[in-house]
Amino acid sequence: MPAILLMIDGMRPDAIAAADCVNLLALQGRSAYTLNARSVMPTVTLACHMSIFHSVPPTRHGITDNIYIPMARPVTGLVEALSQAGKKCAFFYNWEQLRDVSRPGYLHFTRCTNDCATNDDSDHETVAVALDYIHREAPDFAFVYLGTVDEVGHRYGWMSEGYLAQLRYVDGAVGQLLAGLSADTTVLTLADHGGHDRSHGTDLPEDMTIPWMVTGPSVRQNHEIVAPVSLLDTAPTLAHVLGVSAPRQWEGRVVEEVFEG
């Protein structure tokens, strides 16, 4: 049973309804979800992604900005754990710094499309490339990162009309991706952080609060998660879906509540 991690960088949970994102709202309706999950401090993209993929906070992995540095005490990441268990993993993204969230030699395929900072259409290209590969190669796990909403937030401001319009546009790419996946696919959709004014990185609720939604076989539908959810819970939950044990260094937990029974 394959799994997809769908990341929409900088997507505030209150923006989904404000932008009338028909695909994301429909996804929420068939998901186990929370609109009150927590990011990590600092709420910066690379720091958040290192926490997502390694299930430890920045105080453990050591990255506090968008510049990669190797961990002094390495933690096994999600991709490494899946690959070591024989799973086929692929990455699709439009922000090149994300190449560092997995170690060389563990991905079967990786593709960085047009830079999200210079091309507002690049999320659609990323989805097209991802679907082409998924249909041909059937990976067990794929990470699909869409970065333009964050870029537009920095340009016009979070919750501005320009920001909401870009999220509405990207919602079309989300719909295209979801329509192209097989019915047995589990999809975990989230943001790494929110934003305020034209920035993020603080512990303000606008920066720290994120959506976190899971849909797929054996997942409860239209269920609002009661338990607290953190970015750190993402890797353990996905590993559980794929039948792989979580490395003992991970600090997050499997969000058992999302599963039926």
C-alpha cells in the first residue's frame, strides 16, 4: 500500500476555507485531520523539514535556518528507514535545499523542477512529473513538495488576496495529484509552518499552527483529531502505514487516532 507525503509550504489552516480550496476541503472531508497541529521552532522551511523527516526538534538536529549542516549526532531519517526496509522512495520538489533532508544513496528517484521562487506555475509541473513517475515506477513512498504558496506569502503577505489566489491555484494541482493516485494510496497532507505579514519563523500562533490531514485505506473519514499533533508525528505515522518500525531516536509518535478500529 503506497504512501504520499504532500507538503504545501506556508499554508495556514485558516487559508484553506478563506481561499475556497475545493480540493483541499473535499480532502479534509474524507480525512482524519486537525487544523491545529504544531510546527517547530524556528518555523523556517529547512528546519521544519529536517524535523518532519527525522522526528526530532531543531534543538536535536541543529538546523535553525535554511542552510544545511550535517548533524553532529546523526539521526536515521524516514527515507533511510524505509529504504533499509526495502521500500522504494522518490522525491519531487521545487526548492532545491530539500535535497539535504535525505542522505545520498537512499532515494530511487529525485527531481527538482523549476524554482518556486521564480515560477508561480512550478507546483503544477512538480505534480505532473510526480504522477508520471508514480504511474511508471509505483514507488512505495513519494514526497511531493509544492513551494509557491510560501513564496507568494513573502511577496504579498499571508492571507492577502495574492496569497489566497495562489493557494486557490495550487489547489488545482492538489486535485490533479489526488485524482491520479490509486485508491489504495495513503496521503498525508500538511504544511511546514504558517506565516504572518510577509514572514514566518516566530512562535506566533499564525506561524506555528498548521493543517495535518491523513486519508487512505483504514483511515477514518471526516474525523477531527482530538489528540495534539506535532510535525514530529509525521514520520512515525508514515512509517507505521508502510509497516516499518520507527528508529528509537525519533521523538514523535504514531497518531493512532487516525486509523479505523
